[in-house]
Amino acid sequence: MTLSKDTLNSIKPNQVVAPDEKIFNLPEKVLQFGTGVLLRGLPDFFIDKANKKGLFNGRVAVIKSTSKGGTKEFDDQNGLYTICVRGIENGQPVEENIISAAISRVLTADQDWNTILDIAASPLLKVIVSNTTEVGIQLVEESIDQSPPQSFPAKLLAVLYARYKALGAAAAADIAVIATELISDNGKKLEAIVLQLAAFNKLDEAFLTWLNAHVHFCNSLVDRIVPGKPDATTLANLETELGYKDELVIMAEPYRLWAIEGGQKVAELLGLEAADNGVIVRPDIEIFKELKVRLLNGSHTLTSGIAYLLGIDTVTKAMNNSLTRNYVNELMMQEIVGAIPYDVAPDEAIAFANTVIDRFANPSIQHLWINITFQYTMKMKIRILPVLLNYYKLNQKVPAHIAFGFAAFLLFMKSARKDGDQYFGNYKGHEYAITDDEAAYFYNIAQQNESEYVNLVLADSKLWGTDLSSLQGFNETVKENYNNILKHGVADALARLEETLQIKQ
């Protein structure tokens, strides 16, 4: 038996939290750009929960950017999917299976563009949500009259222009646009690009006035580990437990936070805060962003190369390894907590860091380190550089764990070969794909001057926005760690780091 609207009545109610039949008749209030697990495991989770409580009373029309892969899995299951929540919350184990009916349908931009524009024109639509990855919010000068435009911001502008033409200045035209991409000021950057595209498309002044009055672009922060579809063994066990097959099933940790920057109007349009305390709408969400980006995302990023090169495939396994667990703990407590570039109370930062340790150790979430290395360079720049520079400003010395993480990053990014546009690293005979827009840069540097590879990369102010080799002792420490990893292996080099730090103490 496969999960679908037709099989809901055959599913054992003691195994899952299932939707009521009336939810399928709710109108589409959300237009969502992206089908990814993060959106399905967080915003859509909150929407489903609110619907089950009779609060939001609306569903989500989802847009796939391309027809690649199609929509068959969603169509076959009527948009239904199971969220298996596993982990620890407030010191207690959590195990919950939730069938989400948040998604009404999944459309493809290149085949269903006119339908998407019809949804945009609906007065019932209240929210647009996006997660197009860190590289999705980019300016591409193109006409919005294409069917569809190629870039996400151009698609969004076309959607908003269709809404303007259909609804004009009616109060029902008001809409919140909430970006969830993992970049700083995601909503405001998206707004700036939309305005640039409006100018490029020579849209009239009346539309710009409407945009300013009726469209609320919001920065937002999403924080929940949602690693995606379980591996084959876990999936088989879950299907036995649930009593049905689900091609869209996802795992998620109990912790959840969707912090949205906005005022009362945004809170009203969204209407989700009463459903779950994990939804927060405030005029300023910077503190949530800094804690999450620096402590959770930052420690993830710095540890990813280390753990992967050690042969540890998941975050949980790294937390069961004394070397990597100690590295994560010391990295956060000794270097990141005190150098967050925002006014955060130390006690609050330490408390958040402790939740991160528990979340990383969740035995039910198999979060692959190789997936965390996606766009590794961009993540290092966004998540780590502000902390590194602030640490130097405050302490005038090398942050030893950050330096070691940089060394592992440089080794991971050093391609051993290329095949077309794909680059591959090789460490101790194990080859892996490097999924990073800067992969060609690192390959070329290493090919041209391997002996100066570390020095050249760290000194490249065009890459980093600053010359990292100018930070006293940083270049030398990174290079020493890099050479130790090459000569002795990651485990030995990491053990040497900790021994050295203990001696200094």
C-alpha cells in the first residue's frame, strides 16, 4: 500500500498523525518555490500543523524550477508525505510520524507557467516562500515575458506583476514574500534584485508604487536538520512500522525554528505563530541568525572536511568519535561563542551551543558530511570569515580550531582530477566529487603551483574579500596543519592539535 488520499483510511491511526478529509478542500494560500526537504520539513510542517488546528486554513502550491525529475511522486501520493520526527527535546526522546497534507499540488515552471500566474492573481494567496539554494538569489537581466523566465528572481517578478495587474490596489493584494535561502539578508537581497529587474524590464512607476505598498519582502532564518529521504535500510524499517510505502518520506529532528523579520502585517498574512512556538515574527531576527549561522552552520562547515577525510560519513558518527566530538565542542566553546559578531549574551550563546551538541548527536538523523560540503567555499566565506576576523579583533591571536578547519577545507578542495565540468578530490585513494562553484579555481591554483597552494589561496583577497595571510600567524598555522594532515593523516594531526593546546594551557 502506497500513501495517497485514497489509502488514508487504511492507515493505522495509532502509527501516524493523519490529516482530516476537510483539509483537502482548503484553498491555496502559499506559493512555494522549491520542493526540497528543508521546505517540506519546516515551513510546510508548520502550515500542516496550523491546518490541523484549524488556524491557517490554506495549502501550498509548489513550483519546481524545471521539469527534471518530474512531479510523478507528488502526483501519485496527492502531495502527501510523512515527516518522521526523531530525537531529543527538553531531555526527552521524541518519536512522531506525521502525514503532511500541506501541499496541494506540484507544478513545473516550464510546463505550467500560465497556471502559476493564475495562482499569483488569486486574492486568497497570502504568502510566497522560496528556497532556491544560496546561488538562487542572483541577478540575471532577462525579460519577464518569457514563459517562464529562467532565474528565480525573474520568475518572482513575473508572478508579482501578474498579481498587480489582476488585483491592483485592493487590500487582498497584500502578500508576504519570505526567503529562506541561507544567505545574509536573504529577503532584502531578493527585493533589491526584483527592483533591478523591474527597471530592466521598464515596468511602470505605478507598479513600483504598488510593490512598495503591498509586497512585504522578509528576511528569514530556518533552523531544523532535515537530512532528507532515509537510506534503504532505515526506509524499509520505517515502512514496516508505518504499514505503507512513501516515496517522499523525510526525517527531521524535533528542534524547529522559522524566524521571520516583519511587523504585524506580516504576522497576520502568515498566521502561523499560534500553531507552534517555533514560528517567530519579529522586526529584528539578527540574534537568531547569528546563533544559528555561527554555531550550528559554522561548526558544521568547519568540521565537514575534517570528518569526511577521516572516513566518517555522518554527523552522528562524528559525535560518537572522541576526536571529532571534542573538536566541535572546543571550536564552539573556545572560539565561536566569544567571537560572534553580534551582541549576544555569553550565557545565551553557550546554551545554544549545548543544544547544537545534542542535535548533532541525534542517532536518528543520518546527516551526511559530503552533503554539507556542497558550496563549501561560499559557506566558509559567509559562516566562518566574520567569526575569524572578529576573533582576531578581540584576541590578536590564531584561533587554533578554525585554522585546523581551514587546513582540512583546503585539502578537501584540492582537486585530483577533472572530468568535463566536474572536479574530484582524492584522499588516501578515496575519490569524491567536489560540488562547489569555485572547484575550478582550486584546481587551477594547485596545478600551477602546488607548493604554494595554501599561501596563494589564503592571500587571495579577491576570493575572500580580504588577505587572510595578513592575519598574524594564521597562514603559518594553517599550513602547518595542512602539512601534518598530508604527512600523518587527519586523526593524528587532530590529536597533535589537541596535545599542543593542552600543553599551552
